[in-house]
Amino acid sequence: MNGSKSTTMIVAAVTAAMILLPLLHSGGSVSAVVNFLAPFVTTVAVLAVIAIGLNVQWGYTGIFNFGVVAFFMVGAFVAAIVTKQPADSEFVQYVGGFGDRLAFLPVLDSQEWLPFVFGVLAAALAAALLALLLALAALRLREDYLAITTIGVAEVLRRVTIEEAWLVNGTRGLTGIPRPFAGWFDAGVYKFVFLLLALAVLAVVYLLVERGISSPWGRVLRALREDEDVVAASGKNVFAFKVEGFVLGAALMGVGGAFYAFQQGTVSPETFTHFFGTFIIWAMLVLGGSGNNAGAIVGTYVIWGFWSITLQLQGFDLPVFVVDRISFFRDFLIGALIVVVLLARPQGLVPERARVSRWLERRVRELQQQGAKREATPVESAPRTAE
């Protein structure tokens, strides 16, 4: 079985389980399946944005960031405190609360969308600034030391959000985070509106990153991943390009964190664990295929599908031994799936495709088409002359 068929079978199996399990659980209700799939696909789109950000850092630039949760968390909290109203209780404390002041346009119901534009931009900027400060201090370190540094920074930031209650309300977190366009739609319809919004953001991120990676700038990043000495010998500023890749990936993680906060409506430091915020994102990228943005999306779909399938199993009449340990089975199955893929298909479900440049690829296609036309055109034999 070739790789594309095995990838198709895995995706099809996850899709079938995601449809059949809620269908059985609800007694055959199609609307229940649709209502289950809408938030599932939304979460996949949000996490895929973060996975693409990690792909820019690791898959293309070769930077081993094992503190993804730091940028994920910063994006979520910054978007929340920018779009929320100011704190008005002694039991709820947080900085910011600019939502009412950001809807300054007198037309188009700007309170329904303008604060969220600022929230997403602020989340991306905060995550990028954190990445820049970290890059200037640690990006020259070896891969293993860089991984330790990013883990440490992520844990320090998580502890700060917990201990400094005035910052983002401590362990209680932030609730009642407003959502874009929520005032325009009923609650039953809004989840589909937000699904379309999340998919649109994912599409924009995917297209922009694909265009950037296909450019000369992207070719330098991929060359850095393979051999920094060769890039330096060609006259490129290795450190500057690594910083750019690291900061861009972090900014995308911040965007994903912002939309995660909008989707959930509440964020807490307890949510942003190293397992959920870092390991799961790495699992999605490794399974899908690093160096390929489509692979990052496929890996996110498969991993989060496994995660959601195990949650659905809790609703069935299973032995107590299984129900009480289903979260452990889930972690085991995800780990086993990653091991199997690494052994059988180390390049991931969707391998990285060879790239040179858009101009050269277009020129090759033109030459191939010209050759095909010449082969299809019958060659007329020259008329014979009388001897």
C-alpha cells in the first residue's frame, strides 16, 4: 500500500468514527451529529493555525521550539483582555479591558467585529514580541539547550499567570470572553458562523505561508534547516533569518490562541499545560508531516479526531475499568500512532514536496506542455523527389 492510500484510509477512518459514534450515541439524530462536528472542525481549524506556526519554525527553519504553549497562552490571554470589558468586581481582576473603547466606528456595528480585529492583532504582536526577546537571548544556542530554554520560559509564564492574580485573574481565569459577530446571530446558528470564520482564517494563514515559503525568503529558511554553514557561505545573515522564522511562527501561534479564546469563551492557566499546548501540537505536526502545511492540517485533524473519539466513547455502556481509564488509553493510542507512523512513514502522512522556485516550476511545466504538444502533433513525411 502506498503512502497516499494509507493517508486516505486513516483520514477516512477518523471521519467515519467521528460521524458514526455521535450518530449511535444520539439514537440516529443527524442534527446531533452536525452539532457535534461543527465545534470539532472549528477546533481543528484553530489548532491547525498553531501547527502551521510550529511548521514555520521547525518544518522550514529547523528551530526546535518546545515551548509552544507559551505563545499559544499569550495569544489567548492578550486577545481576552483586549476584547473584554474592564474588570468591575473585587473577585475578578485583570489588566486591560479595552473592548468598549475599541468599537469607535459609528457605523457597521463596529462593536461586533472591530475589537476582535484589534484583539487578534494584539495577540499576534504580543506572541511575536515574546519570540523576538527569546530569540535575541537564546536562538544561538544548540537545539537541546534551546528546547530547555523554551520549556523554561513557557513554565515561568504559566506560573506568573497563576501567582499574579491581578494580571489575568489567577487560577480562576477569564470568563465571558466576547465573540466576533455574536450579536448578529442566534446561539444555534452562531457556531456555524464561527466555524466559517475559523476556516477562513486557516485558509488565509495557509495561503500566506505557502506563498512566503515558495519565495526566495522561504528558500533561505529551508536551506537553514539543512545546513547553516552553506547559507552563511552564500552571504546570508543566518541569525536574522532564523529570528524571522521564529517570530513569524510565534505570531501565528498567537493568532491561534486568540481564536481559541474566542471559541471557548473562557481561558484559564489550567488549560495551557505542556501536554495540551506543546506535545499535542508537536504530535500533530510530526504525524502529518513537517515541512508541509497541508500535512500540518491533516495531522491536526487525525490527532484531534482520536482525542474526540475517546471522549465519545465515554457515553457508551462500557466496563467501569475502561471508562475510568479512557484518558490513559487515549494518550497511549496517540503515542502508539505516532510511533507507528515514525517507523512506517517517518516523513509523515503528507510528506514534504521538493521545491525549487515558482518560476522554475512554472518553466518546467511549460516545457513539459510544449514537449507533449510536439509528441501529439503528427510529423508529415517529406515528399519524395523523382530520381
